[in-house]
Amino acid sequence: MSNQRQASSASQVPHLSPAELSYLYTSLSLPKTPIRPDGRSPTQFRPLTAETNILPGTNGSARIGFADGTQAIVGVKAEVEKTILSNETLASERGAGPEPTDQEGSTTAAVGGHGSWVQMSIEIPGFRDDDALPVFLSEMMRESLVGAVGTDENSDMTGGLKGRLVINKRWHWRLYIDVLLLSQPLAYPLPLLSLTTHLALLSTKLPKLKSQGEEDPFFDDDWAVAEYLYPRSSPSTGAKISSSSSRPSFVRPPVTLLVISVGENIIFDPNREEIAVADAVLAISITRDTQAGHLRLLSIRTVDPPSRLTQPGVPNSENVNMLGAVAPTDDIAVLNPVTGEEEVPGVWRPRRGGAKRSVISEMVKTVLKKGGVGEEVLEGLEGVEVS
Amino acid sequence: MGITILPPVSDDIIPRHEDDSDDSMSVDSDEDVEMSGLRAPKRARIGNQTLSTGVVTPGEVVTDDPQWMRGHGTYMTPLSTSIIATVAVQSKRWKVDVAAPLLAQLPLSAINLPGGILRRRTSSDELQIRTFFSEGDLVVAEVQSVHQDGAASLHTRSLKYGKLRNGVFLAVTGTGGSGASSNSTKGGVGSNSLRPGAGSGMGGVVRSRRQVWTINTHNGGGEVDVILGVNGYIWISKHADGTAAASSATENVSITRMEEMVSTSIYSSQNDEIIPQTRREIARLAQCIQVLVQSGIRVDEETVMSAYEASLQVDLEVGDEDDEDEDSRHEGREYLEGAKSRRILELVV
């Protein structure tokens, strides 16, 4: 049972006593000015350490360490693979000779690319490869990765990452993204893994193509002229450029952020204790993929809030050990306007989950707005020296 | 600025080797911790393999010294000190996690039952055992005795012991250095990767004269209690005056029943009303302790108090610097990290 619980809520929830939970919840839900246990502002992230290109055998790699001691390494490897043509194309090829006359069938796969060309595996200590959590996480991250489609017509990134992987009609790149969580998953590991994957993809280089058109691919031996998978402005000045409108923006790999709501407040980069009392936990995936540099929302997923499984507190009026000690009028249950449940102030009630529409839309707005959290995170990652 | 991304600090494990004198028999040295990590040079001398790292893999010879005894010299729960524990299991008694190798036990007979001193223990109390302390509750208790095998027996027969409320919990490495277990259970602060140097095993709660004291906080925070459990568990809460706690729950109780009322409030899990200013100061104190722990400074009344004063001073300094921008001044200014924590440490040491 305890194992199932861990897997379902996907984090090792610390065992907090009902009094602690109530204290935390009340502090975090104070109107407008939540008091976080570590004194951060609601949108402030804990400092993290990041480095790229740490694995020599890969096309791109990154390591990120969060302040709570969790660390992840991601390696990206690319390999050239022959594009399997669809049945109709093959049939027409057989009839008409080596050159396909009917372009329709092959172009869909060759120009648009295919989602299965990106393969992702996640390893989390204590979990098997086929456990629900790693499988679910990798699918969630892969989905937003291949789902991000570039709308910029005249760049390499037409069709997003999938389109970038196309070499020509018969050949494509296949990406293997290996994600390794080095520490125990203290909090829900998705944001860490997503940020590390983002950074690894930013640092990924593919060898320069020498062949042209439909020839069999032939690459430049010189690694120095290799091209970034995601085109970069110029690696050294990336951090200095502010988010002015003149800045050329490029398609970027998606980033998934964990956002929680406590009462009416929206809190970013929650630590374990904060997740433990959250009303709603959301994983929001964003990316930047247009010329104008707007952020795009890729997906929102709700995460089972661990506060559901906590131990409830006992109000003094119902505490048998305090019979006669409390005047019956002392504890009046008040209706919590956010959850719509009756609660005695100061007593912990496990959350039933769910959040108001206004709270969720506020969350999305905070992430996406100009100069909002999403831009800050993407810019911070852009600023990491990729060499 | 919402996010800070730092370049990595190389955190190579440098095997720390304090003294060559063979003090492995002294009770206070945490032999088991050192065997697994920090005593690489010594282990290389005992066993005849040369090891370059402090990592031991299964099957590797740790020692072939016949003098060495398993478990000997490991941390024992010290006698007669207040500790904070998590209630875990129960059947006529509670099993509590005290961050020691073995769970301690708190028998039903070792608590004050509500209803006065002359109250007899009955079988109905055994059935209702969960109404006193339940799974997941935090309890402050005193070690009454330590058994042969190292398991401790606790009691709460005093008004200052009982269930904890109105505050926050912190787990740091205790004197005995059983930090590994406290980290895994409560996610202690000892596991911080930003910790400068490999100072683990240095910091932690030190057994000192006073482990429970009250701070008169600034910024309108009122009085705040700090309990430093000798096992590395720390509780910071709003100050609860004994009689005030009773009178808040009971207004029309005769003076003869007062003591009885006080004792019942130790089983309450309902928080009092706490104003935001107090919550803010509690958060500040918790961070001060974390700053101390992360830099390997021992935690006692003196260091906590000076860190708290230092954090207030740092706040004033920072406030002076960027006075022109009201909004950004308040944005996360209570978060003590990086430069702020270094400044605090400068002031403390």
C-alpha cells in the first residue's frame, strides 16, 4: 500500500503532523502575501546549479542540481536512420522503378517527421524501467517535445523538432534522450528532469551535412563546424540580451514547470513541504516557438496532490481528551471560500483536490505573460554557457 | 529575478582525517558513519587494499581488524534530554522515531492521562490510545532510560512535553550524526548540494545547557519558542504560555482545575491563531538554523541567537541598498541564500 501511494502521488511525502500541515497551509494561503517556509516570494525559484556537455560520448548533455540536493543528468545521442516509407509509396516505387513518382505518401513522413524518432528513457532510483512513474514521465516529456511545432516558415525548425530531424526523404535522425535522476525523488521530479532535458537539447550538436538533396547522407568530420540542433543566437552573449522586441527568438525545447495553488495563492518551485499541503498541483509545459517570441502553452497536467493522503487533525471540540475543557462556542466551522468545505480554523483537513477555474487561469497567466515566470526560466537556461 | 542559475561547484569528497589517535572506543564518536565514508585513508591502512575514494561497494573488505565490533561505538540516544519524535506505530505503547538506529518506545503508562493525577489507567484508555497520540504526530518527550540494545524508553510526564503545534519542524544532524536517517524520513536540510565544502558531520544540534528557550522576536513577531532536540529535530513555534494556553481554551474554569486543563491541551492538534508577523519570524529563524547547518556550524542557543540578529542586520543593509524600488525590495527579501547567508555567517563567526 505504501509503495502504491508513493508511486501514485509520485513523491515521497514527508510525514508531517496535522498541526504542521495546518500551520503550513495557513501560512501559504494568507491573502496576497503567502509566507513560504523558506522565505521565498511566490514566484522565486531556489538557486540551481547547471553545466552542459559533461558526457564526452554524447551529442549533447547537461547536469542540473536543485537546491534540495536532487540532481539529474541527461544525455542526448543522435543516429542516422533510414526512413521507413509507407506501403503505398513502396508499392508505387516497385511499379515505377527506383525513383518514387508518387510523392504524396512519402512527403507526409519525410517532411513532417515522426514522433517516434525521439526516444526517451527515464531512470529513477528505486523504480523499475516499466514502473508507472518513469513511463508516464517520459511519455509526458516526449509528448510536449515532439508536439511543439514551429510556426516560423522560413527557418530550419519548420515542423518543430520532428521537422528538424529530417535529413532528406529517405534518411532522418533518431534522437535518444536518456534521463538519469541521480538522487532520490525528494519532490515531484518532473521540473528537474524537464529543465535538464531542455538544457541538454540546447547543447546538442549534429554534424554538418555535406551531401545534398536526396543523396545518401554524408557528414563533415570536423566537430567544430557541427550545427546546434536548436539554432542559437550566439552562445556567449545569450545571457546579456534582454527580452527586448528586437531580439531574434528561436524555437526552444519545451520546459515543464510545477505550480501549486494554496488557497488563492499560486506558488512556483514548491519544495516538499509545500507540495504536501497544496490544493492543486499542476505541471505546465511551455515553449517559445514564434518569431515574435511569445510563449506557447503546450500542455497542462494535473498531478495527484499528496495532501489527499494526509492525516486529519482533530478539532478541540471533538477531542475526547479535552472534553469539558472547551466551551462549545469556541470552535465554529467556517466555510473555506476556496475549497467550499467547512473547516475549523487551525485544524488540518486533507484536501480533496480540485481548483477553481479562476485559480488555474491565473496560474497559466503568471507563466505565460510577458516578463512572467516562463520567460525568466527560459532566459535563465539560455544564459547557461553552452560550450 | 525569479530564477538564479549558478555554475557548478566542484564538490569532490575530500576524505577528512582529523586525528590518528585511535579513539574508536569512545562512545561519542560515530564510528558507523565514518566507516562508510569519511575514513578512507584509515580503512586503506587497516585493510591491505589501497582505496582512492570514500565509496564502498558490496563485497569489498571494509576491515579485517579483529578488534572491531559491529555496532560498537555507534550513537546511542543520550539519557534525559528532551527530544522531538514522530509517532509511528502503536499497541499499548507508541513506537517513535527519534532519529536513532532503533525506534524508541513511549508506553501508555509513561504519559499523563487527562483528568488529573489520580486518574487510573483503564482498558478503555488502551482502546482509545489513538486519541492521545496518533500516527504522524510530533511529540516532544524526555528519554527515561536506554535499554541494553540501544532502544530508548521515553516519557511525557511533565507539562512541557506533549504534542507539538503552532510551528514548524526542522531536521538537522544531531550530536550522534545519524543524519542519514533523519534526512530520509523528514527531508532534512543536511542534504543540500550548495553546502560549501564537505563539512558534513560537523554541524548539528549540540547538547547544551538550554535546549528550550524563548526569543523575543523583532518586526512585531512576538515571542517564539525554540526547542532543540538532542537528536537533531528542531521545533520552532509561537510561544505558548502555560496558563495562557489553558485560559485560551477555558474561560470559566475554577483555579483548582487549572492544572488539569493545562495537561489536556497537550493532546490538542488544533493550532492557535498566529499572526503573519509571527509566522514570518518563525520562517526567518528556521532559515537561520539552516544557514548554520549548511555551513557546518553547531546549533545551540548562542549561535541561533546571533544568526537571528545577523539576519536582521543583513536585512537592514540590503534595505538601504535598493531603497529606490519599493516593489523589488520586498520581493523575496526574506529568502536567505547566497550572498545573504554568507554575510550572516561573517557576522556570526
